[in-house]
Amino acid sequence: IEVQVEQEQGSALISVRDKGVGMTREEAHRIYEKFYRADASNTAISGTGLGMSIVKHYVEAHGGQVSVESEKGKGTLVTVYLPYGSPETPDG
């Protein structure tokens, strides 16, 4: 696993890349669904299928964005953008 953190126009850019089994485009598209597992077989790596759903919720709650790029057999890249400073508070 390779982790990289950069500064980009008022945001922190955090990238996590692996060279694992990767996912198809369809699997990557569904990665934020609660309890979704791309490989739910008995031989798959254990987990609940909640990790990326939690990541997306947390990042968006802090005014950021998350994206996933993956290719079957070649690995996955998860990129998180988080703005610096405090998020603006809504009127009220």
C-alpha cells in the first residue's frame, strides 16, 4: 500500500493506492453502498462492506470529496480531498 498526502488549492489531497485484486467498473461504482462486497465468496478477505460507506460519509460531512479508480487485477486508488480550516456554518 502506498499513501501520499499533498496540498492542493486549499485542500489536502490524500491518496491510497494498492496493487491488490482490483475491481471492475461496476464493482467500483457500487463501493459506497452499505454492506456491498465486490467479492463476497468464502475465500474473500473478511469485512462487513461498511468501510468505504463510512469514509464517504465522514469526508462529505467535512466538506470534502472521495473518488475511487480501480482495474481488475491491477489494484485500486482511493483519493480524498479535504478542505483546510473550519467548514462554514449555515445561517440560523
